[in-house]
Amino acid sequence: MGQRSSVRTIVGLACLLWAAASAAEPPRVRLVATGGTISNRPGERLTAEELVDLVPDLETYATVEAEQFSNVSSSSISLDDWLRLARRINTLFAEQRDLAGIVVTSGTDTLEETAFFLHLTVLDERPVVVVGAMRNPSQLGYDGAANLQQAVRVAAEPASRGQGVLVVLNGQIDSARDVTKTDTHSLHTFTAKDRGILGLVDRDRIVYYHRLLSRHTATSEFDLTGVDTLPRVDIIMVYQGANGDLIQSAVRSGARGVIVASAGAGATSGTQREALAEVADAGVTVVIASRTGGGRIPPPSQEGAPSSDARRYPRIAAQDLTPLKSRILLMLALTRTDRLDEIQRMFNEY
């Protein structure tokens, strides 16, 4: 009799646990749509609500609330839009403590730039997942619905907290810091190259393999309070016989910083070196990145670092950041300081 009673008790507890789990509300995820190919239906772009409706099983993973921030191509997103978007996301997190995460749709052409800007300016450990599509809704094999489902799953996943801003396409999870678009049309266009992926959106669960060690989001110092505009920073490409007048023209047009997409590990060409020395003397911040897409440029004071140009003019080493992402970090750095040692520290830490 006692054994039967114990069995009934165990069964009863199991039923209660199952009922409690069934009654638990799914995590809340906010979709903030900005446009891009994922919504670019011929004639009229899909709205945020229509994007949600494309994924019939979305409620299995989260309660998704849709919000239309904008509905344009990614190349039409301005720096002022970046500021508004980051502020909107920070406000959502501040006002809704039960919000599990946020998904942002974006066109893929400048997705890596928007994602990295948010990576540095969203001051919360909850995940922001940036997602897009390589095919529009009218094309055979449209990938938008699958990518959106995967992005929502990642945003709802507790293990995504503290990972910074994430980019999710084609079943792959990448860090906004390291990911870049590598192909004009392929579905598998976003990769982090030798950095490796952070994880995968698998059939049964979200799998993470790595965590990012550099500063971002909740540990970032880039509070946008009081920042109304971002300072102008231009990128100058190094190529054989390049003329330094493009550098001088950028500065005359108002650039406070110049990113040099250098050859190899820091070489310039033509008359660029003289022009960089001139603008650096005038107080313009010069950052040396590499056009190669891989490798690292250490600060010029370190052993083995290129030193010939460093003797001619002071400059910041971009470490392993691409020219595009170096520009974003420098814009934000210049909202805080003009000190070269402080800006180099930022490039070392982010």
C-alpha cells in the first residue's frame, strides 16, 4: 500500500511540474524592423508584422512583438538613424526588464556596420540579434523567414546573454565584431574568417562554442547621452601611386579622423605619407588598418611593428579591426576624447 502511495505521489508531482512548465509564458522578443532585402517585396515592402506572419511556428519559441523603425535599404540608413536605433534599443531594455532580447532586421550590404555600432552602444547584456536575407520575398528560395526564425530563437536563448550583438544568417551565429560580408549573392555570405563562428542554430537547440573576450555592450564606455551627431571619419584606400590630396580633401571637408586601409601591415603609397603627416600635425586622428581582410596591426611602439611612418606622424593601430569597423570605433572614440593614447587603448580593448 505504501509503495502504491509513493508511486501516486511521484506521478502527481510529475503532472504538477508538467503543468507548471506548460503554463510558463514563452520569452518575449522584440522585433525592430529597419527594412532591407528581407522585406523588399516588389511593389511594397513587407512590414514588421508581415515578417512575423511569414513564420507560422514563431510562437513556439517566443512571443514576438513587432515594431517598424524604418523600411528602407541598408544603404539608406544614416548615422543619425544609427543614433536613434541605439537609443531606441537602450530604451526598450531599460523600460522592459522582462524582455529576453531584441531582433533587428537589416539589409545585408551594411549589416556588419550597423551590428558593430550597436555592439558598442547598446549598454545591456541581453542579446541583440541582427538578421537579414540574401533573397527577397519574390525570389525562389527566399531565406528571410528561416533566418528570422533562427534570429528569434537566438534572442530568446538564455545562453545568448553577455555575447554582445550577434549576427544570425543561414543557421550560423557570428559576433558583430568579427563578421563580414564576403560574397555578393551566396546565402553563406557572412563569416568571421579565422575568428570562427560563435555558434549554430541547430534543429534541437542553440549551440555556442566560444565567448567574446573584448569589451562590448554592457561593458562598453560609449554612452550616447548628449551625443547628437557623430564626427566625420573617412576611409582612404592605399593603392599603387595613390595621391595624398584625397586625404587633404577629406580633412578640408570636415573629417576629424582618417582611416587608412593600408597595404599589408601598414604601408602607404604615392604621396599619402606626406599628406598623413600634414593632417596629423593639424590634429586629425589617423588610424592604420589593413585592406587585406586578415591579420593584425600592433601599436607602433611594440617590437616588430612598422615604424617608418610612425616616426613621421603619430597614428593609431587598428589591431585586427577592418577599415569599416575601425571607422565606427573611431567615430565613437572621438565623442569621448582626442587623446591618442586613450584612443589606442580603446582599439586595444574593443
